[in-house]
Amino acid sequence: MPLKNKLSSPPLLDMEGIDFFSVLNRLDDGVIIADRNGLILFYNRAQASIDGIPAKDAIGMKVTDIYDLNRRTSIIMQCITHDASIRNRPFFYRTSSGKVVNSITSSYPLYTTEGKVNGAICFVKDYELLRQSTPMPSREPFHADLANGTQYRFSDIIGTSSWLKKVIGIAQKAADSASPIMIQGETGTGKELFAQSIHNQGPRRDQKFVAVNCAAIPHDLLEGMLFGTSRGAFTGALDKPGLFEMAHGSTIFLDELLAMPIDLQAKLLRALQDKHIRRLGSLRETQVDVKILCSVNQDPRTAIREEKLRMDLYYRLGVVILKLPPLRERLDTMGELTDHFIKKYNIRLGTNVKTISREVKELFVAYHWPGNIRELEHLIEGAMNMVGQDEILGIQHFDSGLDGLERRDSVGIDTAMIHPNPYSTVVAPENFPRAQKQREETAVNAAMVQAGGNVTRAAKILGVSRQLLHYKLKKYGFRRIDFLR
């Protein structure tokens, strides 16, 4: 099929005898030429390398067959359908074999001699290769590890609320001093993100950041890991520096400090006071200069009462305390966090999701989020593996992931049940989920009976959307036909 550009060639240039296809085949950018139906007529070597598809397997196929795209989402088909050029568009796509490509794509219509659209030519730049060879003016949304063993700076923290700006301001000021900082927050609230950001803000930023999760290391090994070992201290022991020696002149982050045994906390306190450490089994002391960051997952004073934390160690490490609220108390950042994770997994998975549905927003706002931001990210990642070419994440994409998304004040649940009056009958905490589920099921059943099986009317009675009510009906095994009267 002849493809000729609508613009005529310059009058002084003889176009006869020029082999354009051999030139296109030598370009570093990928090139695809397709007819008006999206059938691939030309597919150069660079494009074959970008997609991981041999040219012989691509030519003669439709673009919607070799890519996980349709006529609406394919840039080539958009160009042909709307007779419009598309220039330098960031584009994430997935091939039929599952390879995800991050690209910058341009597409231009091709015309017959009569001026009718007869196909398109598409130029594809591999963004990863472009990033490696060309300094990019804007910061990448998700960058690789920094040279000092960290990933995050304060600029990576998502949220614009006043309380978050206040916490960041305190952390930035404290980062410049050598004083210890204690970061308090539940699991998944971003304590390590803050720790790395503090290190990268302070004067020790060029040194290696050293982090240890005290909960992940057996107690009998933790002391040797922190302070080092000397030959003969125990069977097989070697002279080996600990993390404090490795962090000399830098920052050490003691994550999950409350998992550290009380007797080891006493040794840590002495090391902090004297600024000297002694390897396990050694009599020689080594001076160390480290900035101490630590994290705790509950109020430190409560931990002291429960004998999880020494009071004197708390006074030594809690010079500056940063309190990170749980996600359920920072719902003002939910939209920003959701958008951030959608953007992140669009890049990784080659999807084109724009937002979440209203029903999912309702569930997100009402959920208790015991896993906090980490749980939100996990849930969105799972849903985006199910989304296909849809642009909106709906309840149907979360599948079994929604099983745990129970509303804190679920439909039909008396809020006194969740926040009980101290003078009323006390319900044991372990019974809350079961009692909440039973009340919700009863409320859904009563609303459907009252509405005579009319889902729209029942949803209004409960004050929820129709789609959310459909989800609840399915969850509890109710059939609409059983309520018709």
C-alpha cells in the first residue's frame, strides 16, 4: 500500500532513487509505519530491540495485537482516527509478551495523494536509554538508590498538609545537629523514609547511611552486630567491626528499637554516654562519632511502663521526637498518596490508570488502615495488576483485597460500638470485628427488606452508593430476588 506524506518534496530535491527505509532502519529511535487499520508495514531494528520482538514477527500484525493496547489507548490509532500529530508524549505500554516499555513517543499521519489519512509513522524513544545518556531537567518521580545507601530525601515525602510541613520543618532543623532523634509511628507510617531524609539533609550526607532492624535480628546476635566481635569471644568468632564502627562519622538508624532486649539497651546507653564501644569479647574500647536515629512503634512513655524501654535510654535518644500519625488520622493526604502510587505503578506495570472510583474512595476514607501507607501501596499495586486498560480503579479490580476493608463506622453500625461510652457495657476488643460484621449484615438485610429489593432505594436508606451496596450484598451472600415483593 503506497504511503505518501501530504507535504510535497522540495522542488530542487530529486526524491527518486532514495531508499528511505534503509535510513529509517539505521535510526537509534524506534520507527513503526502502519496503515489506516493499524497493520504494521514497517518496523525498524531499534523498535525490535526496544520491544524485544523480531521485525519479522511484527510486520503484518496489527498494533493492537502485538501491544496490550486498543484503538483508544494506542497512540498510532489515536493519530489515525483523529488525523492529528502527537508529539513527545510520555507513554508506558506493554507488549503482548509482557515486556513493559517506558517511552517518549511521537506519531504523525500519512496521507494519500488525495489528502486522505492512509496510515501513520511513529517514532519511539526508549526513556531509560535517554535518561542514561542525557541530563534530564526534571527530577524523576521514582529514582534509584543514592550513592550513600539511601533512596529518599525530604522532597520525596508526599503531602502538603500543614501538620506534615511542620514535622518536616522540625526534622530538617534537627538534621543539622549531632543530637539523637526518635521517630515515633505505627508500622508503615514512613519512619525509615524520614530517617533517610534526615541523613541526606545533614552534614553527614556524603557518608554511608547505616540502618539495622532490631526486630529482624535474633537477640543473641544483635550485640555482636552492633558492637562487633573479637577473635575467641565464642566458637568461630572473628575480629569483625560492628555497625557502630562502620557508621563512624555518619548516621546509624536503629529501627524498631523496642525489640532490643533491656540488658542490651543498658550497653547501648553506656556507649552513647561514653562515645566508646567495646567489641564482644574484647577489652579494648574504640571511640565512635555517630548521629543516632531510632524508631519506636508506640508512645515511648507507654513502652517504659511496659518495660520495653529503659527510661534513661529514652532521655538519651529522645532529644528530638518526631511523631508520625497513622494514616487514619491523616486522611487529608489520602488523595495525594493514592495519586503517587498510581503514578508509580503505571510506570512499573505499563498501565494507564488516572484515578480511583468514588466507591473505592468511600472505602479508603472509612477503613482503619492498620498497615498504614505500606498497606495502601500494597492494595493499589494488587488492584493495578487487575486493571488491564481501564483508566479508573474500581471495586471490581481489588477482588479479594477488599475483604479486609471494613468501614470503621460501617453501614448500620452504631458509632458507640466503635468508640464505646466508658460508662456503658464494655465489649471485649477481640469481639469488635465480629460484632461489627454482624451489625452490618443486619443493616444491609433490613434496608433491602424495607426497599423491597430495590438496590437504589436501599443504598439511599444506608447512605452509601449502589456499587458499594452491591459489593456488600455479594459479600454476605444476599440475592436481590429474595427481597422482591
